[in-house]
Amino acid sequence: MSQSPPSLVDVDALATKAGVSREASALLASAEVVDLHLETFIPPRLWGYDLHRSHAGRFPWGRFFGHLDLPRVHGGGLTTAMWSIATNILQPRARRAAVLQENVAALVASLERDQHVRVVTNARELSSARGEGRHAALVCVQGGNAFELRASSGAIECEHVDPSGKITRVTVVHLSSSSLGATSSPLHVGGPAGLSDMGRAMVRALDRARVFVDLAHVSEAGFWDAMAAHDRTLPAIVTHTGMKSVHDLWRNIDDRQARAIADTGGVIGVIFQASFLGPSWGSGRARDVRAVVAHLEAVIRAAGEEAAAIGSDYDGFILPTADLRDGELAYARLVQSMLEAGWREERIRNVLGLNFLRSFARLRPG
């Protein structure tokens, strides 16, 4: 886009509410700001949370849920996001594919009730939506076991992965291991350490369908199994994680993994979950927005500036650092922290959104 599309951000009001400089608020308002992972469809599914009204300051006050809604998406400057549909592992396997399609339709319908939102499936549609000043929403799936996989001799057809034509990303494995492979979480008990034959077939099918292969949550062995099966001419991503070089935790990735993603032209989104960013005591490190910047800088050191991105995991039952619990204020506070860390404007714009947009254009130009 040659010029900034119209913004719904009130620069002065946001600066005051977020407690940031006008420079930070104005930079945010003029930037493409992409969040690689929102779970904000979970609360509507669980108890009818209304995406169309602001829940700022309401229960549970940004603890676990209530981080975002569409008024705060617009007011906080979030221009594009990957909206996730999480797999319910208690759902009978035979019903999962049908339920997924119902959820895709429900999410799309809910988002597009807002005149300032457009659901997009490729880079051309995204650019068009942003040129109109609309928030561009990408529909994603967390947990590849959501699909009713019709496999024959390890083959999975593209149309079985995305019959709706709306899905742009699949997080192959979620918090529990599945028929596709092993999770990185402590919930993995027994079974293979990496991906199964079905999991590798799933990666190949996602590539054929031009759906992002997301390797957040997968075990380290599964990560490398996926990369071996993946078409390296297409970008792979890790949408919401931290870096082990900053905080060595089961949920985070190491420098070698970050470089492997960058080598495909993909990006790594840094999560806002406080416990993934660092320990709460004894480390001498900040446990606030500055910790997110520290992880982004670790991505840049390991894999280059074009590999770093944001993946908050808002409303994914996470406890963000206290200053990031309100999604309307968080992105402005992140920009302020970047400026205070001495980041140049070009780097800020790249990490906020341009890095991901380049990857998406490579995968799905449209």
C-alpha cells in the first residue's frame, strides 16, 4: 500500500489512555499492525461474549479472557489479525469436521456484522480491505485434529483440509497430542515424540492448499519432522511463542528453530503470556511489555529482522503481563517500549505487521 489507509484510532485519546507519547500513538495509527494469534472466538463459544461491545475493565479484568473485542480492536490500532478456532478435543472425532465448518461460518458471520471488518483469504483481498480502512480478518484453526482426515496410504487431499475456502492457517498440534503428533506441553504422555505419518501428510496437504503450517505448540521432534515434510519454497510460521534464549521453557523455541522458519520466509510471533516471557522473580528481568521486546530482539538476533512478529494469544486463557491485559492499550504500549529501546521506525513497522504481510503475499498472493 503506497499510503496509509484511514485509521479508526484517536491518536491523542489513545496516547492519554495508554500512558504513551503522542509519537508512539501516531506511529501505531499509521502502521500496519498484525496479531498472528487471537483466540477471541473462545468466549463467544463458551458463554456468549459479545465481540461487538467493549469489555474494557470488566470481569475478569484481562485475566485469562476479556482482552479484546471489536471496539477495542479498532480503537487500539489492530489492522489485521489471525482469528483462531480452537479444536475441542472432547468433541467426538466423527463430528469434528462438521463442527469446525459450523464454527468457521459463525466466526465469519460475527466478524462481518461489523462494517469495519472484512474476512480475507489472500494478500490481494487483504490489501483491498486495508485500503478501505477495514480490519482484515484471517480465519485460522488451532489443532489439525479438527479435520475429519480421509487418509489413504498417508495421502490427505487439499479439499479435506479447507472445504470452506476460508482457512489460512492451521496450528498442526495444540496443547494435547493427537493422531497427528506430539505436543510440546507437559500433557504429552507416551506415544511418538514427533509427528506421525498422518501428521507429515497433513503438512504436505496444507502446503498444497496454500495454508500456513503453524508450528506453535508442537514438540521439538515434531517441529523438525514437519520441516522435513514441508515445502521449503513456502513460508512456515510459529504464531505465538517465546524464545528459549530469553526464557528456557517447554513452550518456547530455540535459535535454530527460529532460523529454520526464517529460511522459508516465515515469521515468529511473540506471545504476551507472562510466564512464557520470563520468571516472576529472581531473574532481574522486566516482566512487563519490555519482556515482549526482549523476545522480539532475540528473534532478530537469531533469525533476522524480517522474521519477528507479534502473536499475543489474546483470549486464549492466558495471563498477560499487567500492562498488556487490555488489548486496546497494549499495541501502543508495545510501540512505546520499542521506541524506548532505541528501535528505528522501519524496524518497528516491520515487526508490527509488514514482515507477516510479506510472508502472506508469498503464500497466497491472490
